[in-house]
Amino acid sequence: MALKIRLTRLGDKKSPFYRVVVADSRSPRDGKFVEILGTYNPLTNPAEIKINNEKAVEWIKNGAQPTDTAKELLIKSGAIERK
């Protein structure tokens, strides 16, 4: 089972709101997930990012791979360092 840290979409049409979750890479985007790490609201100015950095680092140590977008959010929240 390959775990990914990725976004699931919530919110209404034209007003997206995202959860940052740990999920099996084979499950659908808005499907089953293992754990919620935080939220991301792109509509506020500046965009609101709330992520539990300790949990995120723990999942990365356990082998979870962040997607490109999730990786950028983790860098902005301070969970991981930019290389």
C-alpha cells in the first residue's frame, strides 16, 4: 500500500476548500483516507493553510509521499524544508 499526502476537495461549486489527508494512492481523490493532517483555503487573501506539522513529519518518516501541491503547502507551513 503506497501512501500519499494529498488534497481532497470540499466546498461548493466555484468555492473550493481542501483537506490535506494521508490516503492510499489507489483510492479516489475524495474517497477513503487514513488521517486528516489539516486544511487549505485558497479563497482567503492570503491563502489560509492549517497543517499539523508534527503529524505530517511523522507520516513522511513512515514513507508517505506528498503530491506536488501538498509538498508546496507543507513547505509553506514549515513541516518540511525546501531543498
